[in-house]
Amino acid sequence: MTKRSKRVILLSHCILNQNSVVQPIARMPGALEGVVRACLDAEVGMIQLPCPELMAYGPERQPMDRKGYDTAKYRLQCRRLLEPVRAQVEAYRLAGYEIVGLIGIGNSPSCGIDTTYEGGPQPGRGIFMEELLKMLPELEGRTLQVPRRYGQDPGVTAEFDQEVARFCRVA
């Protein structure tokens, strides 16, 4: 029988698939390897969240700020995309699994945890993460966000990879 860690973490879609990112700001050709490696090394399973921007506007969409996404239609789409995630998290929880937390994307109009994008980086939460944390309020305070310079600045990248490793070990 295979041993399970019984620990999982929720990740913004583009952490595992940079092909979903708006073209001018993709950081890597595939995944954010350091974040993924830190989760694997901590023996934490990864739940890839859906990408609401990709689902609404496709992979070749133009960049938009938070205001462009802050519509009733987009929020409804976010909740619909998140319902299976909520059910999956509940199934894990009922089976005794630990939900380690959530990693979002800094400065994202959809997936920012502490910073979003509205004419430039701003304090605040992205639309998708607002809806997710309404549905799964127990994750509040158990979050990280990938810094904007991740993958571009070696120091920022190394520091965040270490932060993810600590987060996964102690969460």
C-alpha cells in the first residue's frame, strides 16, 4: 500500500502552468519549479485551482486590471469554477486530511492574496481569491502569494522558495 502524507495545498493555476498567464508577464515556460519542488519536498499534494481568466477570456487574452474583472458575471463564473474545489477540499477534510493552505499570485487582479492590480500594483485581494476565501474561510491567514519578481530576481526567487518550504512544513 502506498503511503500518503494526507496533506494538500491549493495553488493558483499558473503556478503549475505558466501557459495560462497573460503573455507579457509569464515568468517561466512551464511551471514555477521552485514552488512545486518545495511542495514535493514537504510531501504535500497539490490541488491546482482553475484559472478564471483563461476560462473567461482564453489563453491569448489582453491584460486587464481588477476593475475589468470586477463584474457580477465574472464573480458568478468564479463561484461556479470554485464549487468543485470546495467539494474536493471538504472530501479531503472529512477523510482526515490537512489542508495546508493556499498560494496565490501577487499583483494579480484575480489571484492576488495581499496585492492586486488596478492601474499598477495595489494592496488588496484579487476577485477570484475573494470568492475562494468566502467559500473556504478557514484558509484565511493560511496563505502566501508569489511575489511579482519571482523568476526574474534570483534573490526574490530563492527567498520565496524557502518561504514555501517553511509554510509547507509548519502549516
